[in-house]
Amino acid sequence: MQIATLCLAFPELAYYCLNGMHPARRFLPDVYAKLIATGSYLPEKILTNKDLESLVETSDEWIRTRSGIEQRHIVADDEATSDLAVNAARRALANAAMSIDDIDLIVVATTTPDVVFPSTACIVQDKLGAKNAAAFDIQAVCSGFVYALSIVDKMIATGAHKNALVIGAETYSRILNWKDRATCVLFGDGAGAVVVTRGETPGILASRIKSDGSRRSILNVPGQVRNGAVYGDPFVHMDGQAVFKFAVGAMADVCNETQAAAGVTASDIDWLVPHQANVRIIDATAKRLGVPSEKSIVTVSKHGNTSAASIPLALDVAFNDGRLKRGDLVQMVGVGGGFTWGSVLARWG
């Protein structure tokens, strides 16, 4: 059936689609996607700013002043991105008091997959023994977790799936040039996971995801390794000033748009959980939004920038230290290479 015919037959469906609203909210009014538990995993090895002073021309003061980072975790030689994801997923399942057999969907957001294919999510599905789960990856760099949540929300709200693991996992240390002080001091490795389940009361209230490929040159990995040979430059490159300027405006704007879609304002937000790229970006975004600094969850000092893993890692810290409570209104927002950016607004638990 053609779209025009569908719109004539179901005018309410057309209204909801044209206004960017979720049709399932109208036709399945009692089905919502809810975030109920978190889990995380950080590699054992810690690389401090002092350690970096022996690797590249930098200093602890220089790194702290410009990024707020004190240390980051580095993956072991025998650890893959999927291993980090599996550990985080198991902890999230334990916190949710759920069995892996309950999970029918696994989505992994990553820029650093184990292999070209199969997807890291499929490898995670096998390692977890999640025989009832569909699995796929999302590649939206540092916005990957937000993109994944936005997609899973729709898949659950339409009734297609019931219980999902949404995981952000990265091994960025493997795509860093350790002689480039502009990038190697910023990134770290880790994984965070959340359990998203079907509920009868509103959980995820609204989401917005966006992209602008014309800006891809200011943050990218321009080359790759194929068959043991290097084509181009296989390391992260970044124009820090351009990224900062774009990130603050993009994150604030998409947060405002998501709040408007949900019918809330910044004063209603209990916790802002931004992508942990740089403390100055986090502070500037919160200020532009009118969210007090004490309502921002900030973990960049201990984790560095873990790309798609940074938001779920921050959620897990807040979950474990008791700040994140059932009923809290949480705004997650990310921006990353591509360029991609987006926000998810959710009522916790």
C-alpha cells in the first residue's frame, strides 16, 4: 500500500508521523520502553596523566586544564571490545535481577568492533548465550548509545521486543596515535550497559537524533588497516576548537528540542548525563541549558572520553552511588564524529 493511501486511510497515523511523534504512543498506548538497570566494565590497567608524560610531550596540568581528565583505563592485549561489553551486560542483568534468557534484543554501540563482521553484538550474543536475542551494532561514534536507545525505544514500544540490552563499548586505545598529544591524552576504553524493558507507564519520553556529514573532517579516522597493510592514517584526528564550538551548540539545541517534544523544561530535569568528552564542553552545555552544575553527572576525570561507552558508564556510576533513583527525569545527550548528535529524555525505572 502506498504511503499516500495509508495517510488517507489513517489520518491520525499521518499526523503523528509528520510531527515526529511515535505512532505506537497512539496505537499501543500502554507500551513504553523503560530503563531499569545499569552495568559497567573498565579494564584493569589505568593510565594516568603522569604516565603519559613519559610517552608524549605533555603534562598533568596541561591535560587537566584543557579536558578535566586525570586518568583513563586501557584494554589488555587479550581483551576485545566484545569482552568489555559482555562484562558490562552481565552486571546490568544482575542489577535488573534478570536472566539472559529474558533478553530478546542486543544492540551494541561501538566505533571499535572486534572485526569487520560479524557485528560485535552477534559476538556478544554468543558469549552471553542469549539464544532468544536478535543482535546488531550501531555506529554513530560518541552518539552511538543515544542512537541505540532511540531505536530500541521504537522497537519495544511497537511491541516487537520486550527486554533489551543496550551496550556502549569501546577500545579506543587501539586507534590512537600515542605520539599525538592532541588526541592520545583524551580517550580511554570501557563499556557500559543498560537493561531496557517493556512497561505500562512512560519511560523514554522523547528522543531526537541528527547528523551532518559535511563536518566529518573535524573528527575522524581517515584510514584503515587491511590485510596487514595501512591505507591512509588509521588513527583518530581531531580539530579540537572546531569540535568544541560545534558540540556545545548542538548538544544544547537537541536537548531543548527533546524537552519540547516531551513537554518538559530544563527545570524539570533531575540529571543531565552528557557524553564525557571534555569537562569544559559539559559545563558549557549545562550552562547554556540552564541546568545547575550539581545536576550534571560527570565522570570524565576518571574515564576519559570512552566514546559510545561514556553515557552508560556515567549512568552506572550514578546508579551505584545512589544519585539515580526511580522516577528521576534523566536527559542523556551525545555528540560525535560524523557528525552525529542526539538526546534521549527518560523517566528512570
